[in-house]
Amino acid sequence: MPVNVIESLTVKRLEILDPQGNADEGLLPPLPEEEIMRMYELLVLSRAFDERALSLQREGRIGTYPSILGQEASQVGSALAIARGDRVFPSFRETGVQIALGYPIHLLLQYWGGDERGLRTPDGLNIFPICVSVGTHLPHAVGAALAARIRREQCAVIAYFGDGATSKGDFHEGFNMAGVFGLPVVFICQNNQWAISVPVERQTAAGTLARKAWAYGFEGVQVDGNDVFAVYRATSEALAKARQGGGPTFIECHTYRVADHTTADDASRYRSAAEVAEWRKRDPLLRLRLFMERKGLWTEEDEKNAWQRARTTVDDAVKEAESAPPPEPEELFQYARATLSPRQQRQLKEIAERGVRNAE
Amino acid sequence: MPIMNMVQAINLALKEEMALDDRVVLLGEDVARDGGVFRVSEGLLDAFGPERVIDTPLSESAIVGAAVGMAAYGLLPVAEIQFMGFIYPALDQIFANAARLRSRSRGRYSAPLVVRTPYGAGIKAPELHEESTEALFCQMPGIKVVVPSGPYQAKGLLLSAIRDPDPVIFLEPTRLYRMIREEVPEGEYTVPLGKARLAREGKAVTVIAWGSMLERTLKAVEGYDAEVIDLLTLSPFDEETLLASVRKTGRAVIVQEAPLTCGLGAELSATLAEQAILHLKGPILRVAAPDVPIPLARLVDHYLPSVERIREALEEILKY
């Protein structure tokens, strides 16, 4: 009997905008000029936030913070494809997604400053709270999609995670269940090459992460994650497919974590400066700016003004976050359960009466 | 009033609540076409269809994880984990997510789900099919832990669990599934969470038990002036009822199926000591399994607290 090839795999990679700002006009998403400029302003705002958060951490004004430097296009590009009713499941490095979707910036600063009140998503936004436990939110996204199907709600679900999460059991269980049930979920992996000190080659022996979708019976595609047009286009198409009943899609955004894992990390211990420098040349903001300049949409003056606006927005958010009154002891218990047990009520009373005067 | 066993009572609870509230959805391994390995969900696929009775892949973590997402977005999922020994892959979802979604989101999202699982020893099953690690769940704020002791309680507690706004771990003592038959009303009644039940009144000693140990305890106390409390909700447990009884009797024995160390009996005992020690005539005694992994059937009678061991504890405490 002959040995036949019964299945084979191809993995596509989408690139539209190159590092010099040249776009493949045939693949450009049909975005009006104002929308392209808004996209850029959100990239700038994300970076301005990130820069400010890093300096606030160094000044001791917020706690440990995970930078998104270098990943802005993956985040803003995908977020702008999300429709109002869609359900979003971020991991902990999605500040650009949150900002692009309109999550209040002062709440982000409050959260990273150790104030849990910052994790309450305002009504009208369907963004799950940040998931610190790597990859465990992928099944939540699957459940949210199942709920949408059962309740006949027209929406898609989008889940964000990193390359490290693809080694977790919940990646497998979540992907598998989404595939089996054909659910409207778009899985976005920002493959930023490093899970703290472990490079992606040590997470998997697979040549791409995108190919992993194939084993679960749905499409996986790699995009240049520093190309905001490619990310936007791939995400828009995947979300549209999901809404039309076409099932899940996996998008691997091939990008790079330019900064340390968090402010508590020192990446120079495990990777070379040359590698980082190489990726800095593929800056996601620069290539969109060059594109806009070439199209006559953007000037030096516009650039200056955009940064000015972004920094003012962030400054205002810092002021608002820092002027929030300290949380009351009641906040400890308020959301522990819908109704407190008698024991919890006693504990609350004791803590509220003691105050913090003898905290040490 | 119909007489039924616990399997039938739980089935009835699910059926009635699913008919009443279309947000209630079952999911788990073999729950639909097969009706569950213990037949708890028998007939429900036919009654409610495959969108509401869902056979999932073999994925305990994603069963509970998906239930979290479903609950956050408007459903009341009842997830089945086939045996308690297989819940461990889902602990990440229960502890790191379900238990704290309300807190993490500061009330924007919550996870009103139920995780049902058969629990406890004495059914001659393979390894990991007879676990009783309920105390693990009691250590985690944000979830409730419930153990019925018979068909009537099972139905009423399950309805309360499904309607509870927070996640509930619902442990079904497998040894009792078909052992006890009693009257179970059709239609609406609930047994409240957080309330223990006085299973027997007495004056000389309080014996606290739950799940399948209640049945043994009730046999053991025959001929003694013992008050028996059926705990029903392990977390948050009913301090008030326990304390009132122990203050009255002055003696306490706690019977747990789980290994002794760091079991729920330790917390109950500490609570009684802290708040009622001046009423006590003697030490608080615990009757529990030894600190070893639960054995297979040939050794299980050496392991589980027996009627005789409970009686020995009664004899000992009554010397004071």
C-alpha cells in the first residue's frame, strides 16, 4: 500500500506596511485618512502612557509595570477592529488595547498603582479585568462565546495572550473547545519573542505559533505585528468571519518586547543589545508616520502636536489617578462575596475600627 | 410525595430549574448523551437540547473556565466534574478565576456558577474516584462549598446553589447516591446556604458531621443523648448553630471523612475553642481518616471513620 499525504499544512504571513513606510496598496485596508491619523494618535498615546508609567514606577508612584514598548501596533491595530458589542479578554500586557478601546487612562494608572478600583471596567465596555494567571482567560473567552451563541447575541470574542501562554494547558483546552464548538472567538497572540527570560524557541519546537491552530481545526495566520495595517486587516477579517458563524481564528502577531518584562526585570541578563537594536529599527510608530508623510497627511508640526496632546492626556490622567481618595477598608470586603458571612462582617468591623494607625 | 434517591433528587432539581430559568445550562464530560456516569443528568438532553446540555471535550480546566465566561455573560452554568479526583486541573480556574472574578472586577463581573462533583469514598472505584478534599475549597474566599447528606437536602441545596450569585462547589457524596431514599417534594422549595441542620436533638454531646459521615454518625449515636448537626454548607459554615449547640451540651465531636490534618474539622474545632471554651467540659474530639492517600477498596474500611470509632469518641467525651 502506498503512503499517501492525507493532510498538509501551509501557514500564511501577512505584511502590508514595511519599516520604510511603503505599503502594499492592494492589501491596504479601506481606512479613511482621518481613521489612519486616529490610529497613529492612539499609537502615540499608548507610547506616551508607557513612557510615563515607566517613569512613575521609577519615582515610586506606581508599582511593578509591564511595558508594551514595541507592541503598540499589535495592540492598537487589533483593538480598532473590535466592534462595540464584542467581548475582550486581555492578559496583563494590553495597555494599548485598553487605551484604544477607551478604557479610562487614570483607571489604568490607579490599577498599576495598587488600587484595585482601577480594574472596574466602566459600563458600556466589555473588557474583562486583566488576567495575571497566564493563559487561564482563554477558556473564559470560549465560555463568553458559548453564552453569546446560546443567548443569540450577535458578537465576537477576542482574547489576547503572549507566546509563553501557548505552552499552557488552558491554551490547548481553550483552543480545542473553541474548535470543537466552532465558536466566534479570535485568539490574538502577541509573540514578542520572550517570556521573561525564555525565548520563543524554548517555548515550542514548532516553526510558527500560527500553525498550532491547524491542529485544532481552524485557521492560524501570522502577521507582522509591528505593521498596524496588517494587524488591523487580519483582525477585522477574523472578527467578521466569527460574527458570520465561520468559527475561530488564531492570529500570531510577530513582534518584540523592546523593554524589560516588567519594571522588576533586567533583560540585559538574558538577551543581547544587538538583538534589541535590530528590533528598534522595525518601530511600529515610525513606519506609519513615514507612510502618512509620504501621503501628505502628516507634517513635523502634526507630529509635535500629536505628542503634545498625548502627553497632556496622560498628565491629566496622572493627576486624576493621584487625586483619588484612598480606598476605605470596606473595599477589602465589598466584592469578596455578594453577601458577607457573619464572620466576614465581624472581620470588616474589626479592621474598620482599627484603621491603619498600627499597620506595622 | 414521591420517594426518591439522591441521584433522582438532583436530576429533578436540575430539570425543574432548567424549565424555570433558561439561563441554566449544563456542561461536562458525558453529561448529555450518556446522562452522566452516575446518570444524574439522565433525560435532560432530550428535554432541553444540546445547547443547554453540553457534552464537552475531556478538559476539566476548560469546563470550569468556560463556565466562568458563560456566567459572566448572562448564563447560570452548572458544570460537572466527573469525579472529585479530576477537579485538580480545574483548581486554577476555581481558585485563580471563579473565586475572585467579582473581586478582581470590583463587581462589574461575577461568576454565578455551580461545579457539581461526586465526592467521597466507599464505592469500590479506582484511584482518584473517592476523594474528599473539601477543605481545600474552604480556604478560598469567594466560593461556597456545599455537601448534601440526603435526597431532600440535595434538591433544596442545589436550587439554592444555582440561584446563588457566587460560585458554589457542590459535592455529592457518592456512597449516598442510591443508599438513602426519602420523600422529596416536586416543585419549588429551597434549603438555604450557610445554614446547618439539626439532624437530631440531644443534651449530652454535640456531634458535627456532613456528607456520608452524617449517615454513620446517626447510627453511632443511637442510645446516646447526642445532638447531631448536619453542616450542609461547609463554607461559609453556620457558626451560630454550632456554638449554640455546643454551649448547651458542653461537649463536641467532629466527624470528617477526610484525613485529619488541616481538614475542615480543624477549623470547626478552633472556632469552638475560641468562642465556647468556657462552656466545654472536655476536649473537642475529631474522628477522621488517617493522614494517608485514600486507599482502594480492600483497605478502605481501615481508613474511613466507622460507627465504632464514632462511638468510641462518644464514650471518651462522656467521661468528662
